[in-house]
Amino acid sequence: MDHGSIHLREQLEQLSEMILRLGGLAEQAIGKSVCALVDRDSSLAREVIAGDTRVDALELEIDDLCMEILARHQPMARDLRFLTAAMKIANDLERVGDHAVNIAQSAERMIAARPIIPEPELLEMARQARTMLADALDAFVRGDAQAGRAICRRDDGVDALHQSMFRILLTHMMEDPHIIGAAMELFLVSRNLERVADLATNIGEDVVFLVEGKSIKHHAEEHAPSDRA
């Protein structure tokens, strides 16, 4: 292996490590934002909001490294797919961080409002969304396309919980108009968690593309023409 190939491998490993670090920051931000909501902890909410600058900065570092690798090595085949997937995943993880900030901001507003206990469905959504995100990153590291597909299938469960949250909160608001403001904040939190699960699904799809060179977005596999006559 020549020096250029060795350098390429080193930079790709560095890129993988940076993606994992960004994923860790995004996961932690979601966990802290939900804790801030449940515990009515304004200092923790502010910590999540302030920490978003680290997430943004790391995404930019990843983009810069990808551009450097593309310009210097002009990679082909799987290496090129890896770079494409890495840039998309980094963008999705940065958006996860944004959703964590949104949840933290909802938590701050709810602290000043009439107390309302988060529904169990909301906490289950948070658990499932974080688990999907962690599993998607694990699938990326291992290059496991089947695990990527499995993550995509789990998104329906989070969507169902989101719909359930809407019905529950609507019932509460009809019974007690005084909690409408707090209930709407919880619905916004539910919506942000549902989007986190969507972003984890995007990463699962990117893993399949990385490993197999095949797009499964928008159920592409289901609509693909059969090879058989």
C-alpha cells in the first residue's frame, strides 16, 4: 500500500471517529433536554442550549475533512460512498442537536407555566428515539446494512406514539383549558422526538447505501422493478 492510500485510510478512520463523537454529543443533548423537562431543571436546559455550538462546530470540521479527502485523494467506490454518507449523517446529527435545543427551550417555558406531568408515552418516545439513534451509529461503525434496515422499520412505533400523544393532550386540553399552554409545549416536544427518530431512520438508510450502494429512501426497494421476467 502506497503512502497516499495509507493517508486516505487514516483520514477515513479519523472521519469515522469524528462522526461517533458528534453522535455522542447529539445523544447526550437529547437525554439532557428530556431530563430538563421532566425534572424542571432550567440550568440543565441552558446547558443543552449552550452546548449546541460544539455540535455545530464539529459538523463543520467533518465537512471540511470530507472536502479535503475528496480534493486530495479523489476516492472511488465504497470510499466515495463513505464520504457521501458521512456528510449526510453529520448533517442529520447536527439537526438532532437542534431538536434537543428545541426540547430544552420548551422545558424552560414549561418551568414558568402551570406544572403538568409528562405522559408515559412521551418518555417512551424519548427512550425509543435515543435507542434508534445509538443503534444507527453502531450500524454505521460496523457497516451493517441489515441493522440499518431494522432501524427504519422501528420508526413506525415512534410515529404511533406521537399520534397517541396528540390524542391524549387534546383530551387534557378539552377537560382543562388552563393547561393548554403547557400541553402544547409537550406536543412540541413530542414532535421534536418524532423528528429525531426520523433522522435516525435517515442514518439507517445511509448505512444501507454505504454498504450496498443501494438507496432505500422512500421505500425504493419496494418499488424497484423485479429482475425476473
